[in-house]
Amino acid sequence: MIIEVEEIVLKFTNYYKSLNYSILDDDSIITDDPTLLFINSTIARVKEEIQVGENLDSTAIVQQCFRNNMTDYMMFTMLGVASLATEANRVMKDWINFIKEVGNIPEDNLFAVIHSQDGMLIDLWKKTISRPYYTLDQNTDKYTVRWKYGECYDFYGVGMSLAYIHPNRPKCNDSCDFFCDCDRHLALGNFIIINNPIINKQYIDIGFGVERLLSYKNGIDYFNFESNKKNLLGVISLGLNKEDAKYILSFMKGIKKLVEEGIVPGNKKQGYILKSLIKKIVINIAKYNKSSLFDDITKVLVMQDPSYKLYINDIQCYLQKYYNNYKKNIDSAKKFLKVNSGMGSTELMYILQDRFGVPYNIVMDADNTITYK
Ligand SMILES: [Zn+2]
């Protein structure tokens, strides 16, 4: 059976409640923190306490996170634990047990990646679990061992990446190891010791994504999850290709979250992000030349996921507005092309993008009509 995100979140809070941790339930992604546009980690919830050196109960944290640089994981659910570093032994042990017992990842598939200078973490790992660890001297694309927390904060983090060996992926070649770029070895989450040198205090911060935890069973494609798969099939059945459908659904999820948080499209901060997501979706749908798709896609979403219901009118209205603008821009671009047909194609592409918002993946036929690749 495929386990869904909500199920793991519930098991996570129950698990940590039973161990007498405090619980911080999921909260808004909007923040006052000037260094962040959105909450995009669990630690963001307790940064102020750590900055001023407050004592912190061992706390399990659930937080939906928004990252604007990804498609599949634009919205994802992060689970975390924050505590004083004096609790490090217990917190590490409880976390590894959670990964094994609730995450269903066998101990034999786990390993750690630790900075070569972090002897204390290496000792902690060896005390907790009889599994190998590998060392690095700096962060890599795959594993993080050092953290910074933004300009306004005095503390920094040293820590380890917990990772697993995927059961269904054989070595991609003879030298395939934890370092390899393939998906056999995947980072699962981080255990970080936060040092605040100003007040000479240390904290623990654990963070891991639910989707990544579930990928051990479900595969790394986010659209393998049951609810996402249904959405995907629904949108594909409207005539969209799979890649476009995935792209649109990821962005739609981000749009819904922002609308739900009361953001309106605009030219500043969060409003600008919302506006750019809407534009991306409009351009993607427009190339199918079927304006009914806007309604049809939103209908699929409401049918598969009733939580869209409250926001769908706003979303449709925004999409329609930007679609109308986009059509006007395309018409203006066509007129521009007619009178400037002598211009070099690189320069033309640039002007079309810059002045009319026509995307680069558009091609112009010999008679200067605009089509899509
Ligand atoms: Zn490999």
C-alpha cells in the first residue's frame, strides 16, 4: 500500500507526543523574517528563540515549505526537531528510530555523511547505530555538512546528512558509491548542531522532507504518490503531454497555497512570485490553443482534491486575466514581426521576450507566424 504524506505527518506527531516532545503543528508559510520570502524549513519556526538564546523544550515541528526554485517539490512537507544540544543523544536516537520504525527504512540501508572535522557527531553516530559513515570536507550538491542561517542571525550549523541506499537501484557502475550522482544513494535529512557564539549556547536542529522519506517505498517521482497520480492522469486525459501536466500541477499547487495564504498577484515580494507562477501556467496551457483547458484543468483539481474548492474561483479569475493579457501580447508581437521581418532572429527573440513576454521556446515560421516548439 502506498503511504501518503498526511499519514506520515500524523504518525510523526503521535510518535513524538508519546516521547513527551512539544509539538508545533503546521503553520503559515508567510513570515516577518526579512531574510526570507517564505518559511522554507522547520528551523525558521524557532530562529528567534535560538538567536536570543532561549531555553528550548525538545520540540517536533511540522511545516509545509515553499521553494521557488523547484518544480516537483515547490510545495513539500518538512518534519523537524529542535532542542538544546544537551539532549543530543536522546534526540538522535529518537530520530533514527522514527526513520526505521515509522519511515520503514531498514537500518541496513542507512548511512551518514559527516564533516571530517566533526568528531563529536561521528561519536554520536557510532553510539546510536552500527552503520557506516563517510566524511566530506565541504558541502556537495548531494550532501550538506555546514549551514548558514541568513544575514540577521549570528548562529551557524555543523552537521550530518542522513542518507539511504535505495533498495531497487543497483550500482550504476563498478565505482558507484555514496558520492555518485545516480539515485542509488539519497540524502534523507539533516542532523545539525547549531552554535550561537554570541551567547555561547548550542542547539540541535533536525529536518527532513516527508516526500523524500516516502521515496524509499514510492520512488523519487512525486507523481507516484496516489493523490498526485490521480491529478496527473486527470490532466493528461484533457490532452496534455505528461511533462506539461506535471509542470502545471506543481505550479498549481504553489498557486493554491499562496492564494490560500491571502496573497494576491502583484509586483512585490510574495505577490510577484504568485504572478510569475500564474504567467508560467498560462504560457504552458496557451500553447495547446484551447481556452477551455483553463476551466477543465481547475475542474480536475477540484474533483481530485476538494481543498481546491475554496480558492478555485480566484485562481480561475487570475488565470483568465493573464491569459487575456497574454493573447493581446502575442497579437502585438505578430504585428511587430510583420514590420520588422528583416531583423536577425536572435535579436527578434530577445525583443519578443523582453517587450511582449513571448517565451523563448516559441518559434517563428517563415511567414512570421508564431508557433510553439
Ligand atoms: Zn551510481
